[in-house]
Amino acid sequence: MEKNAENIKKIAAMIDHTNLNPCAKKADIEKLCAEAIKYDFASVCVNPFYVPLASQLLADSPVKVCTVVGFPLGAVSIDDKASQAGLLVDEGAREIDMVVNLSLVKDGAWEDVFEDI
């Protein structure tokens, strides 16, 4: 049983506990963060609006705050993505998930995709 518990802990350390629901309430994010601490998840991933709250709730824990840029379609400019990512890091995000511009991918514009990333 000890080996099983060790494996569960290893798996938990790779999980990004996520709530990207556009209708998520403060209580939902509080619950998300409490669960991440309880189960030793790697991070919580929240919409940019909730980065300051999640950062505050997780300040004394090893759980990182993750957020998204260009979510859900990636259809914003490179400058917008870079600017938003910088602001979110300043607000406490330690991981940024950037959504690639799907139109560029569909067009096969790989140099532009590379630049976007």
C-alpha cells in the first residue's frame, strides 16, 4: 500500500488542477486552490481575472498559479499575448499556457506560428 501512496503522490505532482469556466465564482476558485493544496497538485490553472486571488490563496504553498493567454482561440496579436503574459507574471502567475493562433495553423503558416509562440 505504501508504494501505491507514493505513486499517487507522484501523479498528483504532475496535475494542473483547472477551472477555466467563464462563469466561475470566487468560491469555485477558493475550492480549487484548497483541493490543490490538499492533494499536492503541481498547479492551479485559472482564467487571468483570478490570478491575483489564486496567488494570494496559494502564497504559503508549493502549488503554482497557472493561467492562459489567448484563450480559447489564440486569435489575438503577438503583442497582446506578450503584454498579457507579462502582466500576469507580475500578478503572481508562474506558468502561462499560450493558445496558438489556430488560423495560422490551419493555413499552414508555420513561420508565423513559430513567431506567435
